[in-house]
Amino acid sequence: MDAPFPSAGDDPWDFPMSLFEHFPTLIWRAGTDTHCNYFNQTWLDFTGRSLAEEVGNGWTRGVHSEDFDRCVRTYLEHFAVRTPFEMEYRLRRHDGEYRWIIDAGRPIYARNGEFAGYIGSCLDITDRRNTEAELRDREQHMRTLLSAMGEGVILRDATGRVQSYNAAAAELLGLSPQEMADWQTEDGRLRYFDENGDIFPPRHIPSLRALASGKPKTGTLGIERPDGSRRWLWINAKPFFDDESGELRGVVSTLADITLGREHEEQRRLALTVFRNSVEAIIVTDAEERILSVNQAFTEVTGYAAEDVIGKTPRLLGSGTHGREFYEAMWRDLRILGVWKGEIQDRRKDGSLYPASLSISTVRDSNGRITHYVAVFSDITERKASEARIAYLAQHDALTGLPNRALLQDRLDQALAHATRQGKRIALMFLDLDRFKTINDSLGHLTGDKLLQGVAGRLRQCVRETDTVSRQGGDEFIIVLTGVDSPDEAGRVAAKILDQLDAAFDVDGQQLRTSFSIGIALFPEDGHDPETLMKNADTAMYHAKESGRNTYRFFDERMNVNTLERLQLENGLRQAIGRQELRLAYQAQVDLASGRIIGLEALLRWASEPLGNVPPSRFIPLAEECGLIIPIGDWVLREACRQARQWQDAGLDPVPVGVNLSALQFRRSDIVAGVAAALDESGLDGRWLELELTESLLMESGPDVILTLGRLKALGVRLSIDDFGTGYSSLAYLKRFPVDRLKIDQSFVRDLAQNPDDAVIIRTIIQLGHNLRLEVIAEGTETLEQMDFLRREGCTAAQGYLFSRPVPADAIPALLQRGLPLNR
């Protein structure tokens, strides 16, 4: 070896190397260049090679090829960072056998602190590894055996701590391997129960009892696992001892899952409990149909006690109402399907008959032979009555008891078929109660329902048994008259109905009056199918309403022309908003003292592209009738607020803008939210919006009207009663409404000069307004004479053609700027 050691005085390992030559361990040393420069004699004897062959990297030739890369990599990695290492690898011995050695290397340093290389020692650990491998094999075999066992196995030491277990035990206990590793019987992860289901102290489980007594213990144990599920286990715990000292070493427990068996036993007990306590009657017979057992419900249904029927056949329940074919079909199903279900008529012990819902099942043994029959039945008398009631309600109106749409359709189809065969005439009458909604909304639905019941009763008295009176829903009725000889006969029935309804109805002490608008269509003159007849009768009914109500009209083909025009008008109106055909005109409201404009009323106009300018008197009633008044009214509200704000932004003096609210809009939409949204979107202060409501609307809108008006006032808006004097004019009601202004209807103003009564009415309204501290404005003022009268009587404001016609929005700025001097 070249310069194997540093110079004397520098190397702390400067002592005779002969000390290492015969060490029982293999000694090596390497310099700072990683090359080994010394091996002791023990190493050389082990490998059978000379020192010259081993120094440098020669020693690596003895390393097993499978360990070479790992061994050299470990050596070099630690050498680079000068840290101790320990590694195991196989080294070839002089006889050619590879032996496992453990090689421990440590860095060495000179006295001056400089790195001087590595020194290492090796031990032959082949025998130890072989012993460990054998132990691992044995453990693996044991684990394989335990894991293959269906039963759980747990090994505990003498303190009760788990030392080993198999997968079956972990699965039974519902614990993961990590949980099993530190599981203690009393740590609360599992709950324990005795055979009765009572809580069981952990110290009493068989495993711990065996440890405590040193004797085998067995028993049934219930556990509740961490996931809440329960298992029943049969535990066999056997303690084991040290062979030499006899000292207790631990306990081995086997766990068998008996949950399924217990469940079967519980199901058997449950089935017996169900049998005894079932609300349905149960009969069990043998294969020859001899009764073996019956339950208490059987006795309650049939009146027969168990001792009355045991050994007999169920034929004793027979009612005699079913023929041989019925029973042959039953037994055929039992033979082929193994079950029969159906309804049957049976006889009780007292002889009375009852309908039963019956289910019979066959029971077979493992060879397929029938051993028993089980029959389950119940008395369905009440169900049959309920079904009959349901069938009646499915075809009749629940409120009035009259046939509903479905039954009417069936009867009308039959009547038309019969009339066609016999060449007879049929009359179909469509009836609509006049002003029923007013009663329903003002007096409540309960009162409305009672009125409908009274109307239905009178209608029945007006027709024959062969005719049909049907309620279609709401306040609509249809009558089918069969075998009508002439149209006059149908007219006489309609007149009789109107006459019957002429007398008041007494509903909870209130005298209520109503009437019908009736439309009549005849078969075959006005249609050959139900749809056409109903459509034409409906058309005739609308003409009866337009003729003043409380009357009847026969269908005339010319009505369809008007209906078509109405349909075209409705379709055009539905598209008017989208086509931007609607616009607002504004009419000035004038202070009668100064001529100053104090407000503007927004008036709706419709310029239809295909229909031209449609008068409000034509399209507004239609919009209310078909429900379009709600979206149209919402548009008017938003547009008026937007325009009012725009005028203010342009520097004009603000004046309130009045918007009319329809009854439908007030009742069916959330009017408060709609007004709030219009004000919010436009930025208009609520005091510059005035909502005009008719007197009849307020009186007919039910008890919530005052609450709604209060919520509107909370938004800051002004409220006025439009067309005042044409409705109820109830002072008691008027005092309760938070209104700001009364608007005298133009009909009173228009006839002021010709009708003295109108002058009295106007004078009364003005005085009423003053007494209630309300403003009063007169509509329809067109002459100087009318204006002078209003001013003399103390009316403060007016609007009408005398001052200004309704004008477009772009004409308002000039109107506001110049004002309207009174013409005198």
C-alpha cells in the first residue's frame, strides 16, 4: 500500500495497525480519494484475496452483482458529505459463497481538523438474517392462516392489550387496522350488549373474564360498531401460559358472527307477533285445506273463534255469490303462479255478507311439494264506500253536487248520439252569473259558495230528469236539454230560470240577488259536435251580457262575425306593447281660481298598425276581460313616472301626474310592489304620482283594501276616488279610506244645465269633500257655464275640453310654461 497513513504527529490513528490484524471483525480504511488503502488480515482471510487485490476499488469485485450499485452508491454519497453510514450487502467468501455482512463506516480527521478519510468494520450477519427470514416465513404463514379463517381471531397479552388479530376480526368489529393497533376494550369505540340487548360492562366480556380467571370463557356478545351498526358474536376465549414458569401470558379469542342466525330467530318471533296482532285476518291451512291456525283479526272480521274453525276448511265462509268459474280460476292461479289476489264476497258467522280483499299464497317444501296455504284478507266495506264516493266526486262538482265537466261531456256525447239516431233536437245553454265576483270579493268566498249552492238547487227545479245541469267551475253552468221540439221550448226554460233567480237568496241572514246571462245553441242548427255547440253557446252568452245581462240570447251566425272582430282586437292588443303601439296623452287639471295647471291625467291611447286608432272605450274593457289590463296597466304606470321625471329634469315645475288603476290590476297584482318599482326605476318622488281608483273598486275589493291603501300612502303617493258619485257613495266607508281627492264624474257635469238633480249631486259632493278635508275636482268641464257653477259652489279644480284636450307628452312643456288663463 502506498503511504497508507499520514506522517507521524499528524494522524490520530498513528499506532501499529497490527492491532487490527486479528480482530474478529473485518476492518478497512480509505483515504480522502475514496480508494481503500488498508484491509486487516481477517478481511483477507474471509475473501481469500491479497491486500494488493483488495486496495483501491478492488474490493468491490467481491460484492454481489445485485447489491453492487446500491453498495457503491451509498459509499460514495456518504463519502461526499462525510457522514457515517451503515449498509448491508452480500460479499463473496473465499469458498465462493456469498455472505451477508453489515458494513459500518465512519469519517476520520487529522489533529488539525482536516478530513483524513474513512475507517469501517464489517460483521457476517448471514446466520442472523436466515433466522429472521425463517421467523418472517412463520409469521407470514400464521397471518395467511389467520386471514383465511372465517372466524375472527384476536391475541391479547396479559394486560389485555391487542398483540395480533386477523382481518376477519377487524371486519367484525368495524375497526380499521390503525384503530385495531391501539384499540382498548374500554376506550368507548365499541358498545357492548348482553343477549337481552342491555348494556354490558366491558370487563364482563369473555376475553377479559378469561384473563381475570385464567380459565376459558365463552358467551354471546352484542356490539355496536363505530358506524352505528350492530353485530352479534359468539366468543370463545382461551388463556395461554409460559411453558416453563406457568405464568399467564395472554388470551386467544375467536369471534364467530351469529348476527344472521339471531336475525332469523328474531324474524320468526316477529312473524309470530305479526300473525297474532295483524289487523288483517290470517288463515293457515295444510295442503288439504284444513285450517291449522287463525289470528285474532280473523275472529273480529268473521265472528268465528279459533276453536270454531280449526280442522275445517275455509269453505264455511262462502257466501254463495261466486260461481264455479270464479273458484276454478282462483285454483288455477294458485297451481301455476303460487298466488291469487282479488276481491271476494264472504259470509260472517251471523250470516251477514261483506266484501273482502283476499290474498292466498302457497307454501312449498324443498322438493316443491305444497305443504300449506296462507290466506290474508280484510273487510273492505268502508273502502268500497269510499271508492264509490271518490267515483261520485270524480264526476260531480264537490260544492253543488252537479255533474262536472267530465260527466257533462259523457252525457252530451250520449245525447248527441241518441238525437242523431232519432232525428231529435238538443239545446245547450251556457249560463254565467251576473256580478258574482262582486259578491264573492266583498262578502267572502264562504258566502259566495252558499249562493252557488242555492243557485244550483233552483236550476235543478227548472229542468227534467232527462236533462243535465252541470257546473263548469266558478260562476259558469251548462244545461243540456234533450228532446227539444222547438227553439221556443229552450227559450221557455231560459225564461223560467231567469224567473227562478229573480227572488232574493237568504244567505246567513243577508238577502242577495243575482241573475244569469244565458246563451243558447241548438243541435243540429248551430253545431254537430260538443266543441262547436259550447263555443256558439258561449258566444251567445256574451251577447246576452252585452244586452244588459239578466237575459238570454240564441246563437246567430252573425255573432261569430263580432266574435272574430273581438278576437282580432284581442290578438292585436296582446302585441301592442311589444310593437310600441301604446302611448300616453295628458290632460291638464286646472285651479279654478288662478287658471294654474295643478296636475296632469295620463290617458292611454292605442295606434294599431293594422287596425288604426282604436278608441279606449273599445280596447280597455276587452283588456280587463282577458287580463291584459295587468301588463298594460304596469306599462302605463312606469311610462307616466318616467315621463314626469323627465319633465322635472328638463327644468319644468313639477306637478302630480294621475294614473288610473283598474279593478283587476288592483286586486290581482301586487300593486304596492308595482308602484314602488315604477317610482324607483324612474327616480320620481312619490308625491308627484296620483293614483285614481273608482269608488266601486274600493267597495268591492274586500277587507284588505284599507291595508293596501295604507301601504300605497306610505310610498308618498296621492290617492283620488275617480267617477265619484256613480258607486256606493258610502260615507262610512269613505271616512276610512286615506284618500286625498274626490273626482266628480263627468256624467254629472255634462248634464248640469238640463238636469237639476245633477246640480244637487255636485253640490253635495263638493260639500262632502269640504267636510272631510278632501280636494274636489270636476271632470268633463266643457262650457263656461259649467265652470262658473263649479266655482260658485266651491269646487277648487276642474279638467275638460274647456281648458285643454288630451295632448302628447311633447306638447306638455309649452302648456306648463304658458299656463291656461281662464276664459271669461
